[in-house]
Amino acid sequence: MATRLRPVSVLFKYLTVCNASKKCTVIGGSGFLGQHMVERLLDKGYSVNVFDIRQGFKNEQVQFFIGDLCSKKDLLPSLQGVNVVFHCASPAPSSDNKELFYKVNYTGTMTVIEACKEVGVQKLVLTSSASVIFEGRDIKHGTEDLPYAKKPIDYYTETKILQEKQRMGHVQEVLKANDPANNFLTVAIRPHGIFGPRDPQLVPILVETAKSGKMKFMIGDGKNLVDFTYVENVVHGHILAGEHLQKDSPLCGKAYHITNDEPIPFWAFLTRILIGLNYDAPKYLIPYWLAYYLAFFLSFLVFILGPLIKIKPTFTPMRVALAGTYHYYSCERAKKDMGYKPVVSLDQAVERTIKSYSHLRRAS
Ligand code: NAD
């Protein structure tokens, strides 16, 4: 009798292992990228927990855990029985709140690592950013081997570096925490310029700027190539990373650029979105050096006047650099190690994005 039942119990054990390996938690799952991750993971048969400080959507297939990732007590229930954790939570870059970035992105991520280890999560996939190597100067086809920025462009990027980096003497940062001997594997995904339906940032801000009549000038010669990455490609990169992250795989403890692999002139991309939504594209060129020094002068004025009036300039030297420099990244490593290939081309991506924002379209 016992021998006849054996294949069934082996099958049961196999199915249990398979189910466990398809159980995941998306930290930051209520956000723009997070929601797209959740949808795709469900499509692929994963059982999905979402951990976030807010519930961004409703879905009966998803179990929500509302809490702060800086609290291990909050995190632990969401990680029970989970094989892979996708950590894509972060305060919004626009908040410019140094303490908050440090608390959530850096110390909070240490708490995520501790919590994962405590409950036996085997894999942690961190959403990092390609901006960790950007210092305001041209980067063309940059690889992951380029050093971290010595002068990161803002506090957000500074803490994205701290969160990801392998710093000797510190045992907790994500890539350094990769520990196959103890069955805990880590990998970081570095997307750049994520866009797509339901993004609360790029398209809505672009439209607001166009409506207010401030979208008239292009900084530089309009030729600087930049990566804009469709959200579904970013999701695809994360899921591939989670699936290919195995003991002895080359992914362990490494960072991977994930882009659309079709760099496009920064201003051409914005123009396509604007024209697609029936707004005027910027027409006039302003030399890069002029825009940079104007922004520098403005920041200096704000600094001098700081004790008297509080102003938060949006026209900063770093914003000028983001709009006027080349910064596009190689994703050859992701192609080689995990078979990454964008699933949506830039043309399709722009078309789908414009369609999804038809409510923001200017009436003719
Ligand atoms: P988002 O703001 O839409 O989502 C972030 C989510 O994190 C939100 O739902 C928020 O509530 C949650 N969160 C913030 N603090 C938290 C905390 N203390 N505890 C629990 N949850 C918390 O951001 P997004 O654009 O979806 O970005 C996702 C990730 O991708 C981030 O790590 C970001 O750094 C990275 N990234 C984004 C871009 C981009 O262009 N959007 C580019 C490169 C990298």
C-alpha cells in the first residue's frame, strides 16, 4: 500500500515545492511599477502578496499587507511561506526628503533583508536604478561595471546607491547580502526612465507643463540619446531575474540594466508624447551650457536667500543635465545571463501609453 502511494506523495511534494517557488511578495506593490508587476505575476500563475503603506488597488486574488517596510514587525506576516520578494518600494524622487530617503531606501532595505532571512525567503530582487552611475555627464551604452556616482544627482539616487552597493565591511546592502551558503540570493535590477499606462509622474507632469505654457525650450541640440523603458519590459526583467536567480547562477549578487534597448533623443521622446496628446512640442533650442549656468545661478540665489524665503527651484543644474546629456545603458548582461529581450518595442510602447492617457488629450 505504502509503495503504491509513493508516486502520489512524491507528486504532492513536488507540487508543494512548485507552489512555494511561485509564492511571492511585492513590496511597493501599490505603486506604478508594483501594480504592473502584480498583474503579470498573477498572469504567470504566481500567488501574490502585496506589502505597501497604502492599498493602491483592489484585487481579490491578491493578499494585501499594509505597513511600513521600516518595521520588521509589519513586514514579517507578508513574507511567510514566500520564495521570492520583489522590493520596488521607494519614496517618490520628487519629495527630495533626505531623511525619508535614507530611512526607507537604506535602513528600511536592511530591515527587508533581515526579515527575509528570518522567515527563510530564498530570493530578493531589488528595483534599483540606472541613475546610480549617472553624475550629470554623458554616458553612452554604459555597462554595469561603471563605478557608482561619486556625486549622485540627488538624495534619492544617493540612497539608491547605498541600498544596492556591495560595500566591504557592511553586511546588509542588497547585493552584499547575497549568501548562497545560507540559501539567500539577491539581485538588483536597474531600469531607466520607466513609462507606461497609469504612471502618475512622466506623462501627467509633461501635460501640466505643456498646459502652463512652459514647454517651449529644448535644452542642448536636441540629439542627446536617453533610455525610456516601457513598464512591461521592466516587469519582464524583474520576473526573469527572479526565475534565473539560482545557486551558482551568474545573477547572484549582481546588478542588471533593464532598458527598451532603443535609446531615443530625449526631446524626440517628449515630442512624440506631446504631439500624440495634441499639445505643441518645444520649438526653441537653448544651448546646454547656457541652461546649465542659468540653473546654477538660480540655485546659488536660492541658497543665498534661503534664510529669508523658502523656494524649491525645479530648474536645477541636475535637471538640466538629465534633459541635456546622453545617458543610455547597455543591457547586454541581462541578455546574456537571463535571456532578456524587450517584449514591447518603443513604437508600440509609445502608442499604448498615449492611448491610455486619452483623458489628458487636448481638445482640438
Ligand atoms: P511609486 O511611487 O509609484 O511606487 C512606490 C511604492 O512604494 C508606493 O506604492 C509607495 O506607497 C510604496 N512605499 C513608499 N514608502 C514605503 C514604505 N516605507 N513602506 C512600504 N511601502 C512604501 O514608484 P515607481 O515609479 O513605481 O518606482 C518603483 C521602483 O522603481 C522604485 O524603487 C524606484 O526607485 C525605481 N525606479 C523607478 C524609475 C521610474 O522612472 N519610475 C526609474 C528607475 C528606478
